[in-house]
Amino acid sequence: MFKNKTEFKKEFTRRLVESYGCTVEETHITEKYVALAKMVRDYANVNWRDTKVAAKQADAREIYYFSIEFLIGRMLTSNLKNLGIYDMVVEGLDELGIDYHELSEYELDPGLGNGGLGRLAACFMDSGASLNYPLNGNCIRYKS
């Protein structure tokens, strides 16, 4: 993965060309959003894998939290900040002529709840994660 702004810009540009056959200037903003979201997912997956390995080696118990809803809100900015790469990404995109705030508006709210229970569940998960507990949130997926 990328370790600095230069590597980020190179990787972002490469993904646009490989996925859409277009340069940064030629791609639509939704294509840029998808490329960035996939990069963030891949960046987080490395940490996720390391966390799972460490928990298994420590023979740690896992916490499973069941809730009807999780009101987590949009995740792109949150994930960038939690991974410690927000400023680097925003600056890198700016140097490529992309407004991060406009780009982030293309993320849809997951809509996994609408009340206090959903907010409580999300806060519980955030709290556990900040304390380095191995926990998983589980919910029922409804279809309309």
C-alpha cells in the first residue's frame, strides 16, 4: 500500500487507469469515489488481517454484539481519520485537482437505523475498537 502522498497519488492514478481506462481528468467523480473507497478498504484490510492474527495468537476472546440497527453514518472520512491518512489523502487529491469534500458527498449513508438504539450500538462498537477489543457487530439484513 501507499506510505506517503506521492505513493498515494501514483496508486490512485493507477487504479483509475486499470479500472476505467481513463486519466484523472477523464474520469467521472463517481469513478474517483469508487477508486478511493476501494483503496481505503484495501488499506484497512491489511490492519484487519494483522488484528485477527494477533487476536488468534493471544487466544483472545471475541465479543459479538447483536443489534437491530447500527447508526454509523458515512464511513469514508471516518475510516481515513481512523487509519491516520486523512490529511495525506486530502492533500494528494487536491494536488490531482480533486476536491475531497465534493468527492465524499457521493457516499451514501448506509441507513442501518434511525434511532437511539442504532447510535448506541455504533458508539459501543467505536468504544470497544478504541480499547482494542476484538469485537464484531451483527444485525439482520432487511429487504424492502
